[in-house]
Amino acid sequence: MVNGGRPLIGVSTYLEAGTRWGVWELEAALLPAGYPRLVQRSGGLAAMLPPDAPEHAAATVARLDGLVVAGGPDVEPVHYGAERDPRTGPPARERDAWELALIDAALAADVPLLGVCRGMQLLNVALGGTLTQHIDGHVETVGVFGHHPVKPVPGTLYAEAVPEESDVPTYHHQAVDRLGSGLLASAHAADGTVEAIELPAAGWVLGVQWHPEMGRDLRVMRALVRAAAAR
């Protein structure tokens, strides 16, 4: 954080071919605008982190005050020792490798970390956990975010930020199965789906299965920004 200003929060991005804007159709680093807006509204500066060589992750994280691993495509099942289910989406190998390296670097450097949807799932996988490749009921309409309540586990990092049951924007068809080493489930949906995970032995490390960037509740991101500012 430079001169006591707003903490710098890096957010991972897509890298997509054939993206069109104006007269151009080019490869583009993309991030839904809700992410930087949420960081900014919560008191941080947002920096986009497009996929890069994994060996550059530590140097990248060293320049940040906090890290957000954003939502996106399904994690390739090879990363958690599973065969691909036919309902699992196509792999995003470059992004998987980059974001797993970012997570490892953030954990090693005690940089506050928030995983969103896919980012939560990658956090679980990075620590040796597994995923359920398809669940029903958490995507209401294709391409449209739904909402459902999540209930915090008392005494957790998540419950400190959001102590009551709250309605969250959701869009996912995969979920945490076996928790990774040291991780704790800190919120659940009514059907028992793990909706938040955290790493009590680390500093500020939290994953949420929903999409706070699509809602109005700033509390989770504000908690990350506060932790980033306190470093």
C-alpha cells in the first residue's frame, strides 16, 4: 500500500480469443466490471491479473496488498485426480495453472485472499481437496444469476464479516466435495452445499461459492480490503 493510500487488490481475469469490440476482433483479457467496481466501492484499488507464466506468480503477488481469484470456467478435474464428467465444461488450462500459482504465492506470503465461485473451488483444490462436478439447484436459468440464502458457521472469519443468514447471488453447477488440508466450511446453503471455506491457520483466507460482485452487500470485500490495509 503506497503512502497510506487505498490497498491494491489484484483480480484474476479471463483470457479469451475472438472477442469483439468496435471494429476489432482480438484476444482479450476480460473481467466482468462488477469485480473492479466491488473492490473500488469497498475502498480498494483494483488491478487486473491476466494469465501469465506460473513462475511469475510470486513476484506478482509481492506487489499486491490483497488478491481476488475470480469466478469463471470449471476447474479441470485432473487437478484433483478425477475423471472428467460429461457435464464439466471445457478446460481453461492456462488460467488453471496461473491461478493455482497465485493462490500458492498468496498463501506463502500471507497476502489476504478471497476466492469467488471458481476461485473458492481452486482454493480447495490447491490444498488437496476435491470437487463435485455437477449439482442441481444452484443455476435457475442459463446465463441468469439466481439467489438463495446462506447460513454462516458461528465463530468463523466469514461469520465475523456477515453474522446473519443472508441472500446471495449464485450461479454454479459444481461444489466443494472433500475439503482441502486445513480448510474449514464456514457457510452452507439450505441443501447442505458448502458455500464458504476458510483457512484458520493462515491469515485472512476466505472462499465464497456465490458472486458478491453481482450484489449490493460489500461486507465480504470490505473485510478483504481491511485485511489488506492492515498488512
